[in-house]
Amino acid sequence: MKLFLASLAATAVAVCAVAAPAQAASVASVQAAPANKVKALKAQLIPGKGVKITESSGITLDFTADDQAMQVQVNTTTVGTLAFGKGNVAAADLRVRMSSRQTGPELPYRVIAEGRNAYVTNVGIAKALPSGRSWIQSKASGRKNAVLDMGVTPAELQFMLDNASEVATGQYQGTATLAEFRHDKSAGEGKVEFHLYFDAHNLLTRAVVDTTTYPDDDTTAYDQMAFHTDTKYSGWGAKVKISAPAAGKVISEKKLNAKTRKAVIKAGYPESGPF
């Protein structure tokens, strides 16, 4: 559920009372629920299976410039499929569209991710590349591929359920501090609110997470930053296989000359890359 929030932030900155018996039953239900739901999620995270996702995410950045309150909003819509490995997301095939209040919608693109690699294309990008090439390959600088950082992990789900209450059948709502949610005392000031929805099989169908962060001191360039993700899941357990594009159709981002790089960015390739 965190895909592209880091790049969204970079883009934004660049743009500048119940009865006792019933209560006891409810508490017992909430306490029993996490194990069932986390177990159900873990059972899906095996090679050959996958899930379809539709995610709306965004960032709202409030800041002050020349004593005037300003706001930047950047939004992303992501639709596609995740393929699982053993206990994680191993590959993804996604279609991404970004827009901002200041500049309007950008051209959408498709990204396939596996391992440390991400491959990006759309009609305009393919047209701008050398003959025979239609995909741009980029490699994550670290071991982690941010494009695969989608969906809710079992550990994240366990934490949210442990800090939530059942507000309706199959619906849980909770809050945490930013440091608690990230398991990092240095995460800074902030709060996280989350709302989870499950089907009759204890499988997650929707996760809505809202995060608000505040500056640590007066020198920070913003007053408040709010992240929002709304991720919907469908088709749990479907057989999924996602493969990288054929090597002959791929060109490394590092091999793009200045003219071609300018052309593919104009055609929709993310200026800061897909990670």
C-alpha cells in the first residue's frame, strides 16, 4: 500500500456503551480475529498465486511561502496484478496514472517489476526509443524494489488488527502514532489512521490508511504532510505468472542519451524513475 508515496513526496516538493455480556463477546471476537485473518493472508502468499489490486494514493503538502499558506496535491491511481513468492510479493504488472493540482494529469504508463528491476512502457515511450526497443529498464539501487512494496504484509496486518476495533462485521478501525506504525522511534511526529475490510473468508478486500506527519523543527520546509492510500483487492488465489519483457525489447535507462531521455519523459516516463 506504499507504492510511489516517496516519489509522490518528491514530486510535491518539486512542485512546490453496550451491555457487559455483549461487550465481552465483542472483545473475544476482536482478540480471535487477528490470528484468523493473518493466517488467511499468509496462506495466499505462495508462488503461483496472486491478487488484483486497485489503489488510489496521494499526498497533500501544506507549506508557507512569503507568509502565504500554500498547498500541493499529487495523486496516483494504480491498477494491476501482484504475483506472490514465498511469503511476499515477487512480481507486479501495473498501470499507473499520476496527476497534480498544479500541472494536471500526466501520461499513464505500464510497469512490470521483478527482483530489483522495473520495466516501463507506453505507446509514446516505445515510439521514442531506438528501433525494436519498447521498454525502459531501471534497477533499484538497494536490495529492495519499491514497486513491489504494495499490499499489506502479514506483519503490517497483525499490527493494525492488534491496534483496531471491529466497528461492523468484517470491518476494523484503528489508530497509531507514526513511530509505532513504522516501528521506528526516529520516525518523527505524526499519526496513522486505518480502516480494514474483510470478506467471509477472512481475506482483506480493502485497506484505507491515512498518515499525517508534522515537521520536527522550524527549519523544515513544510507545515504538514498528509498521505492517503485506498487499496482494494480482488481475485485472491488466482493463478498468476508475471514475466519480464523479452531482453531484445529492453533498453537500460542508463543507456538513454539526453535527447531520448527528454523524449520518453515527455511521453510519460517518470522523471525520477519508477521506484
